[in-house]
Amino acid sequence: MNSYYISKLFKEYTNQTFVEYLTWVRVTKAVQLIAEKRYSFKEIANMVGYNDPSYFSKVFKKITGKSPREYCDEALK
């Protein structure tokens, strides 16, 4: 098996690419960590695999429709 074949199978069975799935997993974990209110956004970004907090925020907003700050502020209401 090669990486192309595995990627093709992954897409066939999950209807998403591996990168899309990994991004979803990371953002889902970030949502859980934000809810804990124990970590800064920079710490959360690092914990879920993003070295650049700005890029993490951009990806988070693309998936959730809100920035991490907006998501946190809404969760506090």
C-alpha cells in the first residue's frame, strides 16, 4: 500500500480527506479545552497541534464560524 491508495480509501469511506478529518479532530478538541477555561488560546493552539496561534484562530473560525475568543465569550453567556 502507498500513501495515495490509503488517502483514496480514507476519502471513499469517510467522505473527507485525511487533512479535513485531522482539522475537525483538532478543532473539536480545542472546543473541549476552551470549555475547561484553564488554558490560554496560545496553549490550546499548541495542545491541538498548531504552532502559530494566528493560524489556529483562522482554522478554528473556518470550521466553527467563530474565532476562539468569540466562541469562548458565547460559551460564558
